[in-house]
Amino acid sequence: MKPLAVVGGFIGKYPVAGMTLYNLHYLIGLQQLGYDVHYVERVSEGEKWYDPSSDTVTDNWSFAVDYLAKTLHEYGITHDRFSFVDGLGACHGSGWANLKAALSRADFLLTLADATWFDELGMVAHRAFLDGDPMLTQAQMLDPEDT
């Protein structure tokens, strides 16, 4: 069995070429290093993001899920190996059972430039955060009561 890397990113949140490629470089690189990859993404309740199919900012995550499924499949990451947790807590793609199984067996979690956190990620003992946009991401991580 190959080692497993769980990668948290933002492909569905920002479904445009540059942001997609930013994330894919890490996914493909880890695959080339011999890892199986499980991609995970979570949106917060009420969070909005860009839907290029309608050229609007929306809180409807259906485009994000479809975009992830199509894009990741092209790089060997099938429905059972990606998880998109929507603003209501539903886990699209793999479903919660497969996501939790991946988190419990993962060698490490690599979070790419996205401040998203949810308790289940704590199941992974080794975690790294790669900040691709210093200051913006750090400001998003601040507790509002600390500011």
C-alpha cells in the first residue's frame, strides 16, 4: 500500500486556471513521489465564491463540486479520493466515511494557502501549512476577539 497524503486546498473555491494549477502542482508532485493523494476542501456556512459558469459570486457549491470531480479525475483523483465539505456539513465526493478513513491512515496533511480547518483534520498527526499568500491568510486565521 502506498503512503497517503491528504491535501487541503481551494480548487473549488476559486475555480480558475491559475488557482487550479497552484493546487495541482502539489497533488501531481506528491503522486510522482509515490503517494496516494486524498484532496479535501471545506467551505464555511455563508461563504461565497466565484462561479465562472454564471460569472457571479454565490453560495451555491454545486459548480465547485462538479469542477472538482472533472478536474481531479483528469489527474487520477477519483470521487472516492476527494472530499468537498459544503457549508451545511455534507461531504461530497468521497463522503464522510471515506474521508475519515483517509484521515486516519494519512501519513501527513498538507494544507495549501487556505485557512480552512475542521476538527476531523486533527486525526492526522503530521500537518503542514503552506502559506501561498502571507498576511492575507494569516489575517483570515485571526480570532475576531483578538483584533
